[in-house]
Amino acid sequence: MSKAVCTICHFLYDSRLGLPDLGIPSGTPFWMADDSIFMCPQCWGSKDIFIEVEESIIEVEDPNDLTELESEHVPIYTVEDETLVVRVWQVGVEHPQDRDHMIEWIEVRDEYGEVVDRVYFGLSDEVTASFSIDTEDDFEVYASCSEHGIWKWISHESTGL
Ligand SMILES: [Fe+2]
């Protein structure tokens, strides 16, 4: 899900609701909402005065013992040379990639929590992404579902993944 707040009047945009009166259907992530029609329904401010709201993060620790909901969402990754390959997909479990329910993005953050890179996904896309990273530095991987929030996998050496 995706939320953004109007910096003038504090109206909160929620992607699950959209702004149907303005032609932005429910399920539209903030970043996908059309700039030319998006405006604050309270103060009529433009899209660029909104800032995205950080959501709570669901952390998953053991990829071998997951509920179905966790399996559908957790971003599993492998590192080869300087390339980080991330996927939100496990055998037998596939997340929907529909307009009202999809994995919106996968992102990598550095050790200070700053976003280094983010890959967006659209309808019917395969949810996998590659990032170039410096493997000497710590990093974290996140995935966002339009319905179920932001997910993070805490990797352990012992899992061998
Ligand atoms: Fe979901």
C-alpha cells in the first residue's frame, strides 16, 4: 500500500481508496497516480506538495518456516559477485500482480536506511530485480505490497540462502 500526506492541509492519500472523484481508481499507488489529474481534495494542492509516508515494516526471519502470507511477500535475495538478485516468489506461492493488489516495488537501502535503488513493477510483471551493490557495505532489502504493506527479510548466514 502507498500513502502520502499533503504538506499544506495534511490530507492523507491512501492507495487503497484512491481518489475516484478525480479519476484515480482505488488501488493506485501514489507514485502511479497521474500528475495531471492528481490534486489534494481538501486544499487543491498539486501532487508535488505531497510527501510519501513511511509505513511500518513487517520483518520475516526464517525463510524455511513461513506462513502463506509471508511466503507471498518476503523479498528473498542472493548475492553473486557485486550483483544482488531479489525476488518475491517462492515455489508454489505466487503473489497477485493485479491493479488492486500487487507488489509495487523492491528497494535496497544502505546501512543508514537511505534508499539506494528502487525497482517498480506493473501489472503481470515478474517480481524480480537485480541491483549492483558494494558487497563490503551492509544493506537491507524491502518489498512493498499494495494491500499488505512493506516487507523485509532478515537474512541469516545459517540458511545458506
Ligand atoms: Fe499482498
